[in-house]
Amino acid sequence: MPHRYAELMFTAAVQARQDHYGSRHDMARHRADHPGFDRLGSAEAAFIAARDSFYQASVSETGWPYVQHRGGPAGFLKVLDARRLAYADFRGNRQYISAGNLALNDRVALFLIDYQHRRRLKILGRMTLTDVADADEALVTALRPYPYRAAMERIAVITVEAFDWNCSQHITPRYTETQLRSVVEPLQARVAELEAQLAELRRR
């Protein structure tokens, strides 16, 4: 089965650069050693469910790529099935650049990063945007994060064309407030316990 991501991204110009820098053989082997990478599996679903943000690229009428950050509670980007993702598109700066781009070109690229464990997942797909008032009510309910105060304006559904995992090279580890709290709070509790013991010894 051909590696779908490589089929779409390894154009003639890209392969020429791979030849120039000596990676063409390795890339060909990479394409042969992996499955189709066009259907999300359990590993991808678990990774996506744990993310609280991702980056999304669309293409404008002027040919310029536009990259936008999307964030929400962990799991706000949902796997509907092996070929479809969806999320609630919240009201933002009201420029509607992505929405305008997608009206003419439905291609998107998603970039999901786990900074803590230095892992990243790239997804290519085609997106449809539907105003909440016109969207399937059950899907709107499933995608509505709770609690989250931002207003839902649209429902975004992405049909996955291909995906690929990246190596961890050059990813700088970063940690969310929640991740840090899980480490710091036990230390703070232990410090408070020792301070209480010390205060008792001094009192005696």
C-alpha cells in the first residue's frame, strides 16, 4: 500500500531536493516500510484526544498559506471515525481569514504537538465549515465543550487525506500549567508538612 502522505507531499521538486541533500533513498525506504497512513488508528486517536491545541494552515486566493492556532479543552478536536475529525470553531478575532480561504479551497494541514513528550502529528485533509444554526444538532452537542465560555460559530469537519508522524528532533520540551501542577503540588505539600514539623520542634 503506498504511503499516502508521501504521495501528496513528495512532489518532483521535493524529490529533487532529497536527491541534492542525499535523503532520497531513506525517504523511499520510509514510504515502503509504512502502511497507507490515510486512516487514523488507535494511536492517532489517543494522541489527538489528549491535545488542547493545534495549528491549522489554509491557502488564500493570493496563494499565501495562512496558519492559525486553534485551542480549547483537551479533546476538543474529536475523531469521528478513521477518516473524519471535527471541532467547534469558536468566535475569535473576527477576521475570518480561514473561513474565507476554505470557501474557495477546502485543503487544510493540521500540526499537533505534544511538547512534553516531544511528539508531533501532521494531518492533511479537506475541511467543510457549517454555521452552528445549520449543523447537525447531535454533532453540535457532541462538540460543545463544557465548561467553556467561548461562543461556537461554526462546526468544522475534516476528511483526512493523509497523516504522518514526525521525529522528536528539535522539539523544545514545554509543559502546561496542569502538567506542572501535578509535579509541584506534591512537593508543596511535602514542604508544608516539613515546615509544620519544624515549627512543632521549635515550639517544644
